[in-house]
Amino acid sequence: MKRVASFALGCKVNQVESEAIAEAFAKRGYEVVEVDEVADVYVINTCTVTNVGDKKSRQMIRKVKRQNPDAIVVAVGCYAQTAAKEVKEMEGVNIVLGTKGRNEIVDEVEHYQQSLGVVDRVTGIMQEHTFEPIAVSSLHDRTRAYLKIQDGCSQFCSYCIIPYARGPVRSRPEADVVAEVKRLVENGFREVVLTGIHVASYGKELHNTNLLQVMEKIHHIEGLERIRFSSIEPNVITEDFLAGLSRLPKVCRHFHLSLQSGCDRTLKEMNRKYDTAKYRAAVAALRSLWADVAVTTDIIVGFPGETEEDFQASMAFAKEMAFAKIHVFPYSPKRGTPAAERKDQVDAQVKAARAKEMGALAKDLAAQFLESQMGKTMEVLAEREVAAGIWQGHTSNYIPVEFASSRPCKNQLIAVKLTGFSGEKAEGVQIL
């Protein structure tokens, strides 16, 4: 039996795609192994969100080729799409595919011969208008299923290369989404996460559905207990959207609401489509519906031209929003984007200092949020047993919780009273 390793760098969408690729090989008789094991085939799903992503992708390709010089190495994903010539010229690469054609990967590998040299199957993505279906039925013993429902992005933020790597918005047909969720529930999953490159754009080009509507459809599926979705922007939080969510109790009380900067001048230069007033109103609306809602976000520090005053405005806004969690990123220039060509780049040491300061604030806010949840009884979806009789899972508002139970409870919703916390993790007592 031939062995294959399918590995993703970067975002959750890449991870979902890589699991689907692994499953496609398994269905053709391959043994799926980890990327640090010797395999006959390595499929590396590359990332290009930053220049660091490019570098890590190259390092991984070189690493697997060293593990088995005779292996067939396939480079797929965003870096392969946007820098096909560069990837093709890398020593060790045999097949380059980009961000489409994943359903043909197994055939490409089985037809490959060393005499062919490097096979380049990368084609233009900017005129692509059809969602490429991928399916995953086995998620390595997980209780939470990630379901890709959308691809592409048309936002064109000034620091981001992804629209050029993924192309325009394409949405999975609503009927396919519903059928896939039903199948996942039949396979035992209680929670699904709807994900995509810009999931808020779901249905935009179909003209007959949207993110709220597809959630309404899957909400009625018997056996499904929880619905999550990946990052959205404040513009999505309209009165109609909130009214719809209020009728869907399976939707989790956790919203990853993209911010990037708490300074209006910086937001404008990033080409974000909202300002802090819009963001503030969205957060207030969410909290008016659910007192225990967790709002998490991403913040970039050291964007070109960001002054100390701009940074402090961003700090003050983050503190005002009282985020449950902040992912902090020092700005990293990305080739091919307008921001990378600006002459007013912020000094690396200044960026590092700002990232440290914002990170300290993020830690304080996370502790404050956890403190505000203590004493509450919440349902925890038990995901895994971390020690004998000790289980770990997440609440609806995505607090990781450990609790003791005298019986097996994997993939069950357990009532747990939160009693304390350490770091980002809470402890609780099962309520029988």
C-alpha cells in the first residue's frame, strides 16, 4: 500500500481542503500518514497570506523531499497559485496545482512519471466562477466538523494577496450544504462550523441565498446541536441578520468579528469597508441580544504609516470593545499588495514593541472575560478525555473547559458550572 501525507499551512480552509485531499487518496487505497513520516506522496497545501507563509511553504516542501527523495511532492494552494513559476523552479517539486483542480490530484499523481519533469497545472483563477466541491466524511475522531461553503474574496484590502490567490466569490449550492450537514450528523457530528475564505459573502453571486438563509436551512436538521461560522465583518450585523439569528438557538454565542485596527485612519488605508463607529454598533447589537456572547477579533499592529497616536487609538478601541480574545499580528509586507510598496513602513522593532503591548492587553481582556463567566452553568460539548475521568470541551461562547465526569461523555452536551480558570482555560463541575 502506498503512503500519502496531506499537510496544510495557514488557514482553516486550507486544513479542510487538505483533509479532503487525504480522504480522496484513502478512497483510492493509499495509507494516510503524518507529514513527518516517510511517504510516497506529499501534498503540501501552501499559504501566501504573508511572505513568512511563502517561506514556511518552501521549508515544508524541502523538508518532505529530504525525508524521501523519491517521493512525489505536490504543491497546491495559495502560494502555488500566485507564484507558480517560483514554486515550479523549486528543487523537489514534481506537480504544481494552485487553488483549483484538487479533485484531480490523485489522478495527477498516479499518471506522473519522473521523465515528465515538473508538471504545472496552475491556471488562471480570476475568471473562475464555479465552486469546486470537496467532501470530508471522516475528521480524525473530532466532534466538530468544518464545512467549506464558500471560496474566493472580492474585498481587496490593501495588505492582502488572497483575492488574487483565490479568485472571486464562489458559493456552494445551498442544497449541497444541507445534504452535507445531514451526512455529517448521520456520522455522529453534533457541531458544524461553516467556513470559507470570506464566508460572509456566501450566496452573493447565486442571488437566491445568503449566510443567514443557509443557517436557517441546516438549523432544522435533527441531531445537529450547534452551528458556528468563521470570521465575519461588522457590516454583516444588520437588524435583519440579528433578528434571524435570534430565532436560531443552535447558533453559537461566539462571533469572530474582524477588526484589524481600532484607528479609523488606518482602517481607511487598509481599504476596510467599515469604521470604528460601525464596529462599535455591531458589538453593542450582539451584546444586546446575548449577554454572554464572546466577541473575538484580529488586530494588525505596525501597518505602514501607523503613528504612535494611531496605535494608541487602536489600543483604546480594543479595550473599549472588551474582546474575549485578540489574535495580534505585527504587519508583514506581502509582495504584490499596495501596502507592501509604501515607503512609510514601520520599523521592525517598533512593530515588535506594539505587538507586545497589544498582546498584554489581549491577555488582560481575556482574563476579564473569563472572570465575567464564572459561576454560570453552561453546556459543554465534550471533545476528548485529557486524563482519567477528566474531559475537555467548549461552551457555546467558545470557552475551553475541563471538568470531571465518572462516565464516558465524548460528543455529548454536558451541563457544567464554571468555577475557576487558569490562563485561557476554565475549570468546571458537572451538574447532574
